[in-house]
Amino acid sequence: MFKRILQTAGFSGLLAALLLTLVQSLWVSPLILQAETYESAPAAQAHEHAEGSAAHSHEHDEEAWAPQDGWQRVLSTAAGNLVVAVGFALMLVGLYSLRMPGSTRQGLLWGLAGFAVFVLAPTLGLPPELPGTAAAELGQRQTWWISTAAATAAGLALLVFGRGLWLKLLGAAWLLGPHVIGAPQPTAHASLAPEALESQFIVASLLTNAVFWVALGALTAWLFRRAHVGEQ
């Protein structure tokens, strides 16, 4: 069982990471590169989405290493995606060991649940940010993100597997709770990149992650079921 979990997570994570890197390189990365041109432009190009002015500081450590555009950036992105993909694949396969998916279609549903927990729910309060975007304090955002993901996972589990109306109502409350409290926000929403570019980036990030999670759910379910049949 342990060997099956590792093999399934490794292969499915690798394939999903390659797919994610490809889609990011074609769609998401060009938007980030475009936003970086505004970040390096004069501060007068900054625009605000709220009344009043906000001080938005940009600190750059010239001695810090950063991947160059091209193959270094792609390889760095691929390596990060691989680590994340294998980690999420291990989580899904661990759940499969407790509740065997009846078909690859059920893996798709598990993938969509992962997308809802780790992408969609947090994005409702903290949308993806381009370089040069004002944001609240990092620790507060991390705390809210983790709390939202945990609450969404618990809420979905109660809605899907809970028996009885009260458990399902409790699940709905867990889903709504973080958004009723609200995510930490900066004093003013300011960005160096145009609003149209921000909107494109948010849509691209959401759809790219949706493709990743659907692929990861399907791959893990298919490989896990195949390995299970091969052992019998």
C-alpha cells in the first residue's frame, strides 16, 4: 500500500506539474512579465482603485538571486510546481486509500474539491496579485488563507459525507465563515499594473489552477485504481 501511494503520487504529480508549467508558460508568465515592466517604470504610473492615496513601497535586494527570463525561470517554476503537485497528490492518494474512488470520474470530483479548497475559496478574499500590487501584512494573509482552506475542507466534507440536516447546515456555516469575517486588506487597493491586466491575471490563474486540479484528480484516481487492480 505504501509503495502504491508513493508511485501514484510521484507519477501523477510529475505529469500534472508538467501540464501546469506548460499552461503557466503560455498564459500566466507573460502577464507577470508584462506587470514587471510597470513595476520598474516610474512611480508616477501607479494607479489607485480607491479614493485617497496610499504609500506603496517597493524594496528590491540587488544581491538576492532571481531566475533570469527564459529557461531559468521555466525550470524554477517547474521545480516548484513539482514539489507542490507531488504534495497534493500524496494528499489525494492518502484519501483514496481510505475511500477507494469508484472510477476516474470520482477522481475528477476530488480534484474539483481540491480546487475549491486551495484555490477558489481563498481567491474570493485574496485574489492573485501581480508584481507591484499593494497587499496587507503577509502574516495576516497567510493566517486567513490557511484558515479558509481548512474551513472549506471541513465544510465540504460535512456537506458531502455528513448525515442529517444539522451537519449539512454546519458545513455550510464553515464554508461561509471565513468570508463573513473577511480577508485582511491593505489600507487602499493600489497597483502599478492596469486594471485590465489584473483582471486577465486573476482569470488566467484561476483557470490554470482548475486545469491542474482536474488533471491531478483524474491522474491519481486512474493510476491508483490501476495499481490496485494489478495487485489483485
